[in-house]
Amino acid sequence: MLSSFIIALREGLEAALIVGIVIAYVQKSKRQSLTAYVWLGVAAAVAISIGLGAMLNLTSRTLSDRDTELFAGVTSLLAVVLVTYMVFWMKRTARHLRRELNSKVEDAFLAGPLALAGVAFLAVIREGLETSLFVYSNFMSVADPLASAIGLVIGFATAIAVGYLIFKAAIRIDLSTFFTYTGIALIVVAAGVLAYGVHEFQELGYLPGGESYVFDVSALLGKETLIGAILAGTVGFDASTSWLQLGVYALYIVTVLRLYLVKASTKAPAHA
């Protein structure tokens, strides 16, 4: 539940802030009648993102056990690549995001209402597709999909509420601090998803060391236990961790966090 909540809160608030910036500029330009086209683009992006999630789930259900493992491994690696890229992308562009979006909206005014819908669509679809892929990979790596689904709903609801309050100037949040810490949390979750992908490839025999465990405490801290589920959902803990899994997990955490925190200290995004 916690890992899904973190994913939904971070990605949902990014999308909410983007939509808020676009709508605010439309209203500031005294073109309120065009707001409906913004929501049209947002709705299309959300629908496609949900469709991707449903397609991933349906595909995994129709595959054989071996193909399911391969599918899970490939999607896990792809999800980690996309999330890592997006975390650094947000750090790099957050300072200039408002100006870039406002420029695109101004160009869309000249092109027509559908172009404005396209701006909103493209701005949100990037977050939506990444979230669908990452959420699917995270669901595959946890023991309780229902709890993960609940965390996802709560996370998106919280993100929408906070985004709305920021848009209405009802609250002020230090977005630099928020994105820094949620970025760290996403990197930790991504490390767990990466380790899960390595495990799947070891099960298939594509990677060595599948039976060379650092530890195997499945009897005590399996995913079906409360503590095991909490650890799996927060830090990507696997009760039977191979040396290769641990090495990849540690290398990703150390390397990515080091680069991320250096960037965070030198290029922190401005306040909303």
C-alpha cells in the first residue's frame, strides 16, 4: 500500500500541477471557454493510461508461466528506466516548467482549441503512461494487490486534493522539498522493482546465481507476513535474496541517489 501510495502521490501531483498551470494561463488569458478543451486532453490521457494498465494486466493473465516471468522482468526493467529518467527530468526542468507550458499554450491559442487539448494531452500522458507501467511492475512485486490498489486510490485522491488547494492558493507547499524527498522514495521503490526484475530473469535462467542466496528467511519474513509485506512495499525487501539481486539493488541505490542528491543541491526547483 505504501509504495503504491508514494507512486500515485508523486506522479499524481506532478500531473495535477501541470494541469493547474495550463488552466491558470488559460484563465489569465481570459479564454475561460477553452478550459473544456484542456479537460478533454486530460481525460484522453487518463483514459489511455488506464487502458495501458488494463492491457498489461490482461496480457500477463493470458501468458504461460514462463512467458509471464519474462513479461514481468522486461516491464520491470522498462519501468525502472522510465521512472529514473522522469525523476531526473523533473529536477532538471521544474524551474522552467511553468514558462515552457505557458509558451506552448500561447502557441495553441493561435492553432485552435484542439491544439490546446493536445498540449494538455501530451503534458499528462507522459506522467500517465509512466505511472501505469511502474504501478503494474510494483503490483507484480508485492504480495497483496488489493492493498496496493487501495494505496494507489488514496495516493491519487491526495494528489488531486493537494493540487486543487495549491491551484486555489489555499495552501503553500515547498515543492522543492516535496519533490526531493518523494524522488528519493521513488528511487528506493524503483530499486526494489529492479531487484524483482533480476529475480525473474534468474528464474528463467537468463541470469546466473538464482540459487546463491545472501539469506533466505522466507519462513519468517515472507510476503504473506505483515513485516515482510511492509518491508517489501517500502524498500523492496525479498525474503530470499540472491547475491546478484543484492548487488544490483545496492549499485542502483548508491549510484542513482548520489547523482540525484547532487542535482537536488545544485538545481532545486522553485516554489509553486
